[in-house]
Amino acid sequence: MSDVQIIKQGETIEDVILRHSKRGMLTLREYLPEDYCRRIAAELLKLERGTVLLTTGFYVAGYAETDGPVGTWALAKALEALGFKPVIVTDHFCRDFFEPAGLAVEYVDIEAGADVYAEILAKYQPVALVSIERCGRNINGVYANMRGVVIDEFTARVDIMFDLARREGIPLFGVGDGGNEIGMGNMRQIISEKLSLTPCAVEVDHLVIASVSNWGAYGLCAALQQQTGEKVLPGFAACRDFIAATVEVGSVDGVTHDRVCSVDGFDMTIEQEILDALAAVVA
């Protein structure tokens, strides 16, 4: 595939990660800076090189969906290469996803309350929190999927940790692709008015939107690579292998609910298209 086919003339990181938009993210883009990935990567690079807590794992039909974990792995490894210590905070639906990649994981019970999350913050003293495709409570106070189905009994309240971290002044980052993810509370009024969805109420300091949340995480990796010169954007083969490994352990496509190597209804040819285009942008 030639560079002409991979990327259009003048296309940006944001243009790439918003390709194939089906959930109104192009509408939300109008309310964000044009170069939000560059700006947010710069904010990450300003941080002291300490621990970053990352969370992911959106419950779908008995499993964590394939959107989120691979993006979290990609950004965690990028941050690790840049001197940070990443730790994943999630529930048992993502068990054994990250350990093979050498990443530390804190598993929290579904019913865990504020005391548990306070202990995690005290233990790690993080310099930032990052959420990638993690359900947050909506403006009605419940956790719900894109179909509006309440999934409280299957969702650890990791957003409580974000509430506590905000009170301590810890920078918060979020990546979402629909409106019900941690961080999309930043745009809840716009989402309510224009996307016909009950939005998440949880805000962050820095929000990335993408057609697929994994792509938003890849976009941050690409922006970090642009600004540091370090090769931290993963290649397609590594991402495909990570997704395949999570499917084997137990994850599903969030749209089709099938245990196959696809993400939000997009097969791996689209995943390769996005990663190849990002690589071309930062080349």
C-alpha cells in the first residue's frame, strides 16, 4: 500500500482517528481544538515521571469488549518507554489481558467503594489518571451501555477514583467514542442535545474523542512520537496479536458481541488502515 493510499494530503492525527465515524464524534469535534491530540500529548509530557494509573474494560455480554484494552496497552507501553510507570486498574473481566505484556494490574471488585480507590491512590501516588473506553456513571447516576441497558452489576465504579483524584489535583485524561465513557462528561450538554444519548457525567481535564477509542489511544501514541522522536506508536501486527490474545482469554466485539478479532464491528483491515495512516502522519 502506498503512502497516497494510506493518508490523504494534509491529513492530521485527528482526521485519521475520526475516520469511519458512526456515533456523532465528528459533531463533537467542532467543540474541541483542531489539534487536541498534540495538545494532550504535550500535557502528558509535562508530568513528573511517576506512576500513571490507566483504566479500561467496558462490559459487554459477559465479557470486556475488544475496544479499550489494546489502546490501553499501547499507551501504557508508550508511557513506559518515556519514563513513566504505568499501572492498569480494572475489574476481573480484563483478567490476564495485560500481565503477558509485563504491565502491573490492580483488580478491583465490582462492589468496591471509595475506600478501596482511596487506598489505590495512596499506594501509587499517581501523577495522572487515564481512562480509555471505561464506562462512567451517567447523568442519571447509573452505568449504561450504548443501547441504554444498565450494567451496574457488571461494572466496577472506577470513576470514583477519578472523583477522588480530582479533589487531590491529579490530572485526568479520558478517551471515548460514544458518550458514556469516563471523560465524556466534558461534553454532556452537547451529547444530550445532539447525539440522543444519555451522557456520562464524569469529567476529565483532557479529552480525546475518536471513532473507536483504541484509535484515540493510538492517536496519543502518534502525538507522543511526534513530540519526542521516540518510536512509541505500535505497529499493526503487535496490536492485532494483542487483540487476538484477549479474544482467546475472553473478550468480544462491542457491536457484534462475537468472540472474534474485530473492534466495534470493524475487522482488522480497518485497524491496519488506521495504524498505517498514523505511522504515515508521523513519518
